[in-house]
Amino acid sequence: MADRSGVKRTLVLGQVVIAAGLIAVNTSGSFGVLIVLMARAGFGYGMVNPTSTKAVVAWFPPRQRATAMGLKQVGLPFGGMLGAVASVAIYHDPPGPPAPRAGPGGQRPISEVLMNRDLWLVALATLVFAAMRTAWMAFLALYLQGVVRSDASRRELPTAKARIPRHR
């Protein structure tokens, strides 16, 4: 999309899509609607992430690209960490007596949720998926340079994929 519309326009559009999805989350009346709206925001992130990578390659000289790319990739997890720390600092329970312990069909205490086996399986699967994705992306350029003998330049990247040897 950035190749057709330009980096600036795609970055702005992606951020607008993210903001619209997150603002619309306020109107979600059910979990299903919430998931759909969060997916909409995710489409915006899908526009922003590759476009910002293209921007780093275009805007920074070769000697500064690794640092700029590292800072770009650290931004999202670091921002999430700052948001979590800030939420702990600014969150306050509403005044009044403590809420009674939930009964059947009500909310469960956090310790009970954290002991949920299914939740831990999903978290572990997510961790494995993220680790594999990170390893794949980190070593793809090295593989293309070392094994395929590709400089992975813009004009060569689509054809480099076709030259990857298939092992049986």
C-alpha cells in the first residue's frame, strides 16, 4: 500500500484506522463486537508496521539503519510496558465498601483466573509463536545473504524467495 500511496499517507491512514477501531471499542456491547473492533484496529497496525520499516530504510543512511530499526521495533513493547506501569500508578478502586466475593456466574477472583490451565496454554502458545516469528524475521536476511547469496535489495527480494533451495 505504501508503494502505491506513499509512506506518509499510509502511516497517517494506518493510525487513523487504529484510532477509529480503539474509539469504537467504547461502543462494544458484547465480547464478539469487541473482538471485531480490535481486529479493525489491528488492520491499522498492519498498515503502520511495514510502512514504518520502509520509512526507516528510506530515511536513514546505512550506518544508522540498524539503530533506527531497533528503536522502532522496541517502541511497541516498551510503550505497552509504560502503559501497564502507568495504569498501576493511576488506577484507584471506587470509594465505598469492598465488593462482595462473586457467587456462581459472577466474576472470579484473580487467583482463580491465573490458575486456569487453558489460559496458560494460550499464553504459552502465544509465546512460542512470537519467539518463532522473531527468530524467523531476525535470521531471514542473514539466510538470504549467506545461503542464497542475495543482497535482498528492493528489486531482488521477490526473486530471492523463489531461489531458496527446497530441502527434502
